[in-house]
Amino acid sequence: MYNQVRQKKLLIIEDDANILSILDLIFSEEGYKVVLSETGSDSERLSEIKPDLILLDLRLSTLGREGAEICLRLKSQPVTAFIPIILLSAERDIQQICQNCGADDYMAKPFDIEQLSGMVKELVLK
């Protein structure tokens, strides 16, 4: 019997159903276990979900501009601060927002799938 490596889990919080399904397809095919959320409410269940990384849309239509606030809250709590977070957004000032809320990285929309995949892989394997 060989030692099986635990499948890495991604939590994707994105209110655009089309983007959510594309990201689900891509990362599932890459071997990740993917948990999808159209609202930021699943950020309250991280002890249950136990993600290795969070892809977080900056502007969640159900909550207003909450992505940065969710990120800041998660990065300020010792039990979740270690979880890498990548912000996704079409905002022009996404780099500054990323720095202000403590996100590990960001990807501007429309994003390059290969670049995003590489970013995820790098942060998950840290």
C-alpha cells in the first residue's frame, strides 16, 4: 500500500455563475477538490470546509463590495490567516486593494487560465 497524498481543496467564492462553472471545470480537471459558493457566506464555514486556498471575487453582487472585507477578516484571525487568498476582480485598483486586505495575490478579470492555474499551484504547494 502506498501513501496517498490528500487532495488539495479550493473554495471558490464568485457570484458570476458562468465564471464559477468554468473555474470548477478547470480546477476539478487539475485534480483539486472544489467547493463552490456564490456568496461570501461560506467564508463563515472554513473550519468545516478546510480549504487549502480561497479564490475570492472582490465584488460580490449579493453583498456589495465585500470581497476585500471578507479577506481582511480572514487574514486578521489566527485560525484562518494561513489560508492563501487570491482576489479576482475587474477593478483597476485591485493591486492596492490586495495589499490593503492582506490577500496573497490577485488576478485581474478577464484572467488568463494558465496564469491563474500556476498561481494557485504555487500558493497551494507553499
